[in-house]
Amino acid sequence: MLNPKYLKVFSIGLQDTFVYRWNFLLRALFSTVPLLGTVFIWRAVFDARGGMIGSYDYRGMIFYFLLMVLIDNLVTPTEDEWRIAAEIREGQVSALIVKPLNHLAYRVSLFASYRALYACVTLPMVAFIFWCFRDYLRLPEHLVTWPLFALSVGMAAFLQFFIAYSLAMMAFWILEISTLVFIFFSFEYFLSGQVFPLDLLPAWLHGFIQYSPFTYELFFPAQVFLERVQGVDLLRGLCMQALWVAAAFTLARSLWHAGVRHYQAVGG
């Protein structure tokens, strides 16, 4: 059974986040701008190359990026690393350390509340985008794909959050984490499949794709929905995703405990 105090934290997070609902709606609205640019770029590429690029035709490529928009809106943390780092830097975390709270569980509860409300506000906009591109949609042929996709998306959300939390923990040792975060997110943006499908990379990089944590943040859930991984490869991918979630969780907890031992309270 869920601890009532974390359910209360979840409720407080909903109330706090609801204040910014218009911000969420506008962010979802303007997220369509890169998508439209992507559509035109790939149309030019396919017109120049013709036929197939790798194993993708034009319709499949556009649907891939539609899925990227959907999954990104469902799982990507909304500035959680900045908020947590600010709490540490400004000394606000002192009040949390002395309370009978598991800080990681506390932040997971807030993250879940942020994502729940963000999804409720933005999914109608995403649904409208899908309707506009309805000719490109390709729903899964097998019913089992839907729960497997939901499982993969859930693990992707936790993986991204635990990584963001671990980055925020660096605030215990360095005053400003922005450079570290931007460097990490630069690699993440490229290697999570947001720029192009990772299976278009050369064959000698496929081993890296299979074992990289970035693969399982966005690209792998999309591949599950597209049914481009099946059977043993699907099971292996889900196990690898679960291992990365466990590794990120362990790292997050370890950095918190090490950071608290190093912590010296400042601010109010």
C-alpha cells in the first residue's frame, strides 16, 4: 500500500503544478513547431533519395516522430533537476532532511504529480496533432503491444527521472550544475532518437545502441509501439531497460546519501 504521506505529497504537487497549466498548454502548442520542421526536412530528404531510407518509408518516418512527441510529453521531467539543485544550493533541503521523509520517494511523488497533470493538459493538443497527421498513423497489429508499450513508457519515465535526480545531486559538490546538465542533455538529445531513428546509424554502432541508457529513454518505447522489435529482441530490450532503471535508481540513492554526508546548510 502506498504511504499516505507520499500520496499527500502527490496531491500537493498537483495543486502546485495546476497553477502553471497554461504554461504547459503553450509548451505543448509550440512543441509542434520542431515537428513541422521535421516533416518538411524529411520530405525533402525522401524526395531527393526516393523509396526507403534504411527500413523506413516516408509515412513510417513521420509516424516515428509523432511517437517521439507523444512519449516525450509523457515521460520527460519538467525541470526537476533544476528545482532539486536549487533546493540544495539555497539550503531549502535542510527542512526536508530533518523530516521523516525519504527524499527520493518525495521527489518521485512530485514527479508523478507533475507528469500526470502535464499529460492531462497536453495530451488533447498531442491528440489534435495526431489527428492532423492521421494518414500517417500505423496502429499495432498485436493487442499485446499496447501493455508492453505502456510498460516501456513507464520505465522510460523512471529512467529519465532518476538520471535527472542524479544530475541534481551534483549540487552538493558544485555551486552551479547548468554546464554539466547541458553537456549531458546534448548527448541525450542526439542518442535518445529525437534527431533521427537510432537504427539508421551504421551497423558497427548497433552494439552501442543496444546497451546505451539513452536508447531506452525514447527510442526503444517507440520501437515497441511500431513493433520493430519482437520476440527475443523485445524481451532483451525490456530487460535491458529494467536494468538501466535499477542502475539509475541505485546511483540516485547513492549520490543522495553521499551528498547529505557532505552537505553544509546555507541559506534559509
